Amino acid sequence: MSDEQNGLVLKDVYRVFPGDVTAVADVNLHVENGEYVVFLGPSGCGKTTTLRMIGGHDDPSSGTITIDGELMNGVSPAERPITTVFQHYALFPHKSVLQNVAFGLKMQGVDKAERETQAKAAIDLVGLTKMMDRKPRELSGGQQQRVALARVLVTRPKAILLDEPLGDLDRLLQMKMRVELRALQRELGITFIHVTHNQEEALSMADRIVVMGDAVIQQVGTPEELARHPRNEFVAKFMGDNNVFHGTISGTNGGNVVIDTPHGKIEVKGTGTAGQPGSMSIRANAVQVSTDAVPDVNGVKVRLDFAEYLGDSVKLHLDLAGQPFLAKVPEERYTEIRAYEGKDVTATWAIEDGHLLEQ
Amino acid sequence: MTLLWYLIGVLILVVPFAAMVMLPIKRSKPVLTVYFLLFVVFMYGPMVAMAVLSLQGTTGSMTLPAKELFSFHWYSELNSSMSVMVAVREGIGKSLWLSLIVAVITAVLSLTLGMAFRRQFRGSGALFYAILLSLMTPGLLLSLGLSFLLYYVGIQKGEGALGYVPIIGVQTVWALPFGFLVMMSIFNRYDARAEEAARDLGASNVTTFREVTLPLIWTGVFGAGLFGFTLALNEFERTFLVSGTINTLPLQLYIITTASVLRPYVYSLGVVTILLSFLLIALFLVVSGLTGRKKTRAVEEDGSGVDAPSMTPAAASGD
């Protein structure tokens, strides 16, 4: 068995719904065992459909899905070595926490005493031993989330699929559950595949992020890669806090290309042919803001509309000839920089911080 | 004089609206309360009069004022060996059995229909209206049509066990739309994700139905059955032309009121049937209360301090 066959492999997966609506196209992905992978994308990008196909709740129109080399196409959800934590948890409202968690074992034909022992262990793992006899409606959102987790963990799956697992929780609880989920995944060492539309959540939890948009995978990478090197405009814009410039490549300069944009010349690492369209992105926190003169390259004159204090940094909402432009500066500069609200300032960045985007 | 009655009729319609719109809540409340009480008197007054008249002595009359209050004479009459009473008791027995059968059929059909209508299927719209059609068709036409059909097919009405089939048929046709609508509303509020989760955890379709679906919807099934029971118990016009010699309770009452000298036992019979209806409603409340029981135990925190009890679902959007 080659290394490629271990873990979850999606090969040339397409999903076309009746009426010729392509929900997922050309998805190729290899998830290692024990990896924490987050599918990230806006609503309707195909991420949930992909998850449903992995879980067996939907079938690919073409392409194959294999787990540890075994073909999963046409295999029912129950027979796959993976289980799903559904959006809004989908707990059984008429069953107690213990019955909910023991359900999967009951379906496997495990006898009552044994399944209660195992279910109790799983409930203990998520810290809900005291709530064992309660019904789901008597639990808070975070507790329901943990019951949903325990319910799938008890069946010892190879991988767990989580569909917007934190979507129902308030922000404070989301932050807490991120850490808990991640710690749990490390402890268990099983694959987690998590779907969300929340960039921050994806960046904070994933080993690798799969950004989906318009039914295709836009980029796969570590959180750092995605944050620093978005591949194309879609990813740059969707990850947020990126400024994108469009223009025409006018030439090269050493290892750099020069792009002529309506806002001036921009030099960025990479290669390109003169005359071709070129786009680049620059992260908000790589942008320097000062009152210096605007340089010939990699600098623009902007108006500071609003300085947003974020606690650990200050987000500057700038106006670049009618376009929004973002910069992030250290928190210490808040007082100083607020004085410039409504005034023109200069935004600059280093060549190596810019990033040439694929067309 | 007629004009005065029209005026009163209009007033009855206008008063609650006028009170709600024109008066502040504090002032409109007593007006609406009085209005509502009058309405209750109008609805239940006749029943009270009937109850009082049923408690008269042997010389009791059919109209107020009541004589020789209070006695259970006319109730014990119900148990007498008078041929009318024997027929009534037989009618009650038949009606109860028939209604029970109709209840079961209505419950099962409503459940299966409700399950079917969870998804769109070819002709689902047409079927929906076809089921509801029997609410609008005059019942007498249904039984008239069916009795022609029976004649044509050569089935003798009211003969043997087969004679009950047309009765059960027309009563079910009448009760089904009600049960069906109950199940439709149940499935409207029903969250199918729990079923998906059950299948994901290894449950077969049958197990999913038994372990998840049925426990969540069975009060609805029971409600559909109850509709079947009460509607069949009261059914007259549809049963009338297809029953032959089989007399259900409503048919027997009709015979009494048209063919014999009325005595106050009619009232005691009425009271008994109303009490029976109340009993059924109470039964439903008890049964649905057993499953729908709201526990008031507050959501306790697990000591983490962060876990907020508010379960406001965020506007999470999936694909």
C-alpha cells in the first residue's frame, strides 16, 4: 500500500445536482490520518456538500473517495469508519445524554452493560458526567455540543466530520470550544474534518485549511501559508485583512515584477510577462503608516477614516481614492494615530511583504 | 323588526374590533371579557339547559321549566329494557367499535401520508388537494354515490360483516383530512437531522423509525387517531345512506327524534355522549402531557463559568 493511500483521499470529485448545478468540482485532496483539516469558504461554496460526500450522506457524481485505500463510493454512512457531528448537533431530543451517547454502540449490537460503560467513559471525556441523565433541552449550547462529540467518539471512528460545530455558540464559548476541540483531537489522535465559514476559527484550529469557493478548492495550506501567501484574489479577499491591487505588468526588476496600477507602481516578488494583467495582495499588518512623502513604488496616499482599537492592535480603515484599504499597527500607536483621523497619510510596505496573485 | 335583528348581528361582529382598536387595553379588557362570557353562554347554554332537563323526575317535560329536580330517573331509563333503549345501547356499542377501527385506520394512513409528504413527489400537489376534497364535498353526495356503487357491484348494504366496510370507508374519508393535516403540521416542525444522525451511527431505516422518528411524532399520530374516533362517532350524513340496517348512535338518535314520542331520556343520552367526548379530550391531554412534559429544571452550568446558558443559535449559515 503506497503512502498516498493512507488516510482520506478525494480524487477528481464532482457533485452536480439536478438542473446542472455544480456544487463541487474537481476536488483532489489527501488528508493524512490524525490531521485536523478545516474546510473554509462562504455559504454555497460546496464545503458542506464535500463533507456530506465524505460522510456518505451524498454521493459524488463522479470521482472517488477512499479511506485507507478502501473505496467509499456507495458505502452507507453507517458502514463508513467515520461519523458526523451535524450542524446544530442533531441530538435525539427524547433520549437522555447517556442514551444519546450509547446509541451508536446499541446499533453495533454491543450489550447494555458494556455500552453503558463505554458511553460513560465518553461522557466523562467531555466532562458531562453530572449531566448524564438529562435530556438535550436541559443542556446549554456548549454542553449539547459536547454530547454530540461524545456520541460520535464512543464509536471509535477513524475520522470525525464536524459541520459548523461552533456555529450555534456565542463568541466567548466559541473561543473556549476551539481550544477544547483541538486539545481533544490531539489527545485522541484521530482525523478531524471541520467545516466553517469563519476564517478566524479555521486559522486557529487547523493543521491545514482547504479554502473552497465557487465549487472548487481555491487553496490548500497551513494557516500561516494562507495568511501570508494567498494564492489568488478569492483567497486573499476571503481571508480578510488583505489589500488587493490590480494592474498591468510593465516589466521585471531582478527577481521582482513591476505592476502598473491606477494607484502607482508596485513591485512584488515573482515572475511575469510585460503586458499581462497582474494582481498582488498586501496584508494589513505589513502596511506601514506614516506622514512621510509617498515613495515612487509600493506606496499610496490614503485618508484615515477610522482607527479601530482591537486591544492588541489598531486596525486602520483607510480610503484609497474611494476604495477601502486596511492597515494594522501596534496598539501603542493608537493615541498618536487617532489624531490623523480624517487626514491624509502615507501607506507603504516592503517588497518582500507583497504577494503576487495567480490570475 | 328585521332591521333591528340585522343591526344586532352587525353589532356582534363590530363590538370586539371596536373595543380592541378604539379603547386602551385597560378599558377594552372588561368589554371583551363580557363579550367572551356571552359567547360562552351562547355555546354552552343549551348544554346546561339539557343537563338540567335531564335531571328531572318521572313527570319531566321536554321544555323548561324543569320539574321534580333533581333525579336520575332518566339516566336509569337509559338502562331500561324499553326497545328504544336496547336499540340505543346497541348503537352505542356499534359506534364505539366502528370509531375505534376508523381511529386506527386514520392514524396509520395519516402517519404514512405525512411521511410521504415530507418530500415532494410526482403528483404530490394533486394528492394533497384530493385528500382535502372530502372536507368540501357534501357528505350526503359521498354516501349517495357509494350506495349506487354498492348496488352496482351487488353488495347488500348492512349485511353481515361486509356491511360494516362501507360505513368504515365513508367515515375514514371524512376523518382522514383532519388526521392528515395534523401530521402535516407535526412534520413541518419536525427536525429530520436527528434521523440522519441515527443512520450515521449505524441505525437501519426501520430502527431509525422506531428509535427516533416515532417517539418524536407519536403524539401527532395519537391526535390523528383521536380525530378519527370523534369524527366517526359523530358522523351522520355519510353513514346514513350506506349503513343499511346497521344503526350507529347518531342514526339511532335520528330515529328516536323522528319516530317516537320524545321524553327527557334524550337529554340524559345527550349528557352521556358529551361526557364521553370530554373523557376523550382528557385522555388526549393526559397522553400528550406524558411525552410533551416540560421540565422546568434550570440549565445548570458545569462550573466552567464560561458556558453561557443562553442557547440563542447564532445565524450560522451552512451551504
